[in-house]
Amino acid sequence: MTDSNKIRTGHVCASELDWQDMGDGTRRKILGYEPQMLMMRNVFEAGTEGPLHSHPHVQSSYIVSGKFEITIGAITEQLVEGDGFLVPGRVEHSAHCIEAGEIVEIFTPIRDEFV
């Protein structure tokens, strides 16, 4: 089990955690989780596509850097550093990375498939 797969509560030092290369132009680092919530960093290369999908989890996301086209339901917006978005459970959504960047994402409950 890698450091990024251990249950992390309390203080989290990102420099001590491994990046997971997802092989699709993204890397992620799980910052902490327990059954009710998971937080992670995602780094995207320009041009990366997050396909249209849904899940039962509520997702709250913060754009740390870059430029993204985010679709939630039938609405698409361009978001940049400092912006955020919230996706209710079971609502279809997608992301297109226009300029390389990073998003911090929080899911409730935990995304078991990520850990």
C-alpha cells in the first residue's frame, strides 16, 4: 500500500505523498479520507478530457490553476483559478482542460474506487 492509499486524518503533508499517474494526462494525490469524505489534488495537462459521467457522490471542486470548461447537467462554463463548482450526486458532468492546471476535489461519501 503506498502512502497515498493510507487513511490520512489530521495533518496532511502533500510532499510526503506519492502522485498517482492516471495515464490519461492526469495525476492525482489523495490528501485524506475517511468513510464520509475524500479530498484529492488532480493535475491536468492541456487538452485532457474528463468524459461525461455521473456518480452517487456529491463533488465539490476548487480550481487552483489553469483554465477548464466544466459541464454540469446541460450547462457549460469556463472556469479559472479561484473558481469552483459543485456537482450534486447522480448529475452528469464532464471537464475539458483548456490550459494546464490543478483542481482540488472533495467527494462525499468517499469514492471507494479511488482508494
